[in-house]
Amino acid sequence: MSHKFEHAKKYNVKNMFLSLPVQLSAVLFLAGIVIYTTLFSGYAPVHDAVHELRHALMFIPCH
Amino acid sequence: MRFRIMLLFTILFITLTKTVVFAHGSNQGGSDHHARVGELANFEGKLETTGEGKSPYEVQFHALRLEDGAEILSIKSNSTDGSYKFAMQFFDGAEHQVSIALINPATKSVLVEKKLSVEVEGFHPPFAVKFKTLAFLLFVIAFGMVVGVSVSRWGKTKRNWKGDHPHVA
């Protein structure tokens, strides 16, 4: 006698991460990290690399 | 697991580095005037004339960023006795040069000119400013994603409604 649990395959963690809302949230989270690093980080190499971009954006009025 | 630890360390490293990086030449000192980024800096005084020309004189105010020679502000005003009063905000934590010139309105020649070097103090953006800006930018991205998904779903619904099934060969 064998039992197959199809629902276990459908609702596992891997499939949950493949859903659209979770993927969009992950993209938003990554975008947040990139924006924070680019525009607000005081880490010198990053700051120097995007110095001109910050000025061009006229978005952050102090550094 | 290793990826998560690396990600956590990266985020902590980026957020905890409180080093303020100033623009080139901003910490050389020896300037005539001191200002802070985003705060009003007042320039007040009087330029002594030798009696040339007729009042009212024109007072030309120039602010120049020494880092790249960019003109930040240029305004003109009038004065009967050579006195002036200007206020401006600096956007960049670098050294600037402010020049105030008294101009003869008839000949447009410069009668007296005063040049001031201004050391603008830069500082790390306050947390509230960073939070608001980040929230605004993320909202724009989220809005774009919602619009994109909606358009995609709307197109799919429309195709299905028309009886078009592109996935069926």
C-alpha cells in the first residue's frame, strides 16, 4: 500500500519562493540595498565612484 | 546558509561605516568664511567706493565651486552706498569662492571687488532624510512593478477573451 502526498510538493518552501509577490519583494529588497549603497553609504570607494552621479541627481543635499 | 551570513555581514559593514567622505579640498582650512551644507549662509558688508560713478550701484554676487569651477549662484542687486546683504545655501561640502563686485551701472565697469573663500562643512545625511528618500525611491520602483504586472495580466486576459491561446501549438 503506497501513499502519495502531492500537496507536499506543491506547498514546499522552494515553490513558495517562486511565487510572484515573493520575487517582487526580493527585487525590491535588492533595489533598496543598491540604492542605499549608491546614494547613502559613507564607504569611501563607493562614495568616490558615484560622487558625480550624486551631484547630477541633486537628491542628497549633504555629504 | 553561508550566503545569508555573507549578506548579513555585507549589510552590517555598509550600514555601520560612518566615515564621512568629504569632497576634494574641503578640509584644507584657512578660509574666510565657514558654512554648513543645507543651511543659510549670510554675507553682509560694505564695499567702499572712491566716489566713481553715480549711485545706485549694481552689486553682483557670484558663488563658484573651486573643485570644478562650476558657477553655483549668480545674482544681482542694487545698493546706494555699497552695502550688501546676501544669503545662500551650499549644496556641496567643498571649498567655494564667493565674489561680491560693485559695478558702475553706466559703464558696467567693476569698481570694487571682494573675494571670499568659503569652507563648506559636509556632514553625513540625517537618518530621517535617508529614510524618506529611500522610501520614496522604493515606492517609485514598487509602483513601476505593480503597473508592469497589471499590464501583463491585462494583456493576458485580453488575449484569452479573444480566444487566442498562444501557448497552444
